[in-house]
Amino acid sequence: QVQLVESGGGWVQPGGSLRLSCVASGSIFSLYAMGWYRQAPGKQRELVAAITSGGSPNYADSVKGRFTISRDNAKNTVYLQMNSLKPEDTAVYYCNAYRVVFISQYNYWGQGTQVTVSS
């Protein structure tokens, strides 16, 4: 079992920056791939960025060059640095931990943190 707690959301003007953090507890953090998803009102949840247990990142096309995902295994924490924010980045952002062991999948979610980009 993994518990995930996000923080760092808030309101920011277009062009601004925010850094989201997600602290994990309850299992071996370094074994999990970690991801940030977001869900805007009336839309499906979508993957924003993910990072493998080995530290390889990947990004949705809409955030490439603006967002950076990173992890600190010593602190059991994954970060999402968001720069050049746009109004369309407004959403609830969720942290995700994912691991596959043989045929079993382990998938955990945080409670979400609101990000609002507006002037």
C-alpha cells in the first residue's frame, strides 16, 4: 500500500510558475514509476508527465519544454516544476504511483491539488 500526498497547487497568472510535490509513504518508493495527471472540469484525466523508477521522464506534448518532472528517492518525493503556465493548464493535478510485479499491477493515487491559471 502506498499513500500519496500532493502539495504546491494554487493560483498563478499566465506565464507564472508553480512546483508541485508529492510525498509517498508505505512502500519502497524507488521501485515505483511516478506520474502526474490532471483533470479539468468536464474532461477526462490525462497524463501530464511520468518518470520511471530509473529516472527516465516523459511528457505530454502539451507540456513539453514547460514542465519538468523529477524525483528524490531519498525523500520519497516526486516533483513537477511547471513554468510558462497557461490558462489551459488549469486543472486538479493528481500524483500517481505505479508498479508491475509479474502479473500484478499496483496503482495508487493522491487526493489531488488544484492549479488555477488566470489573470
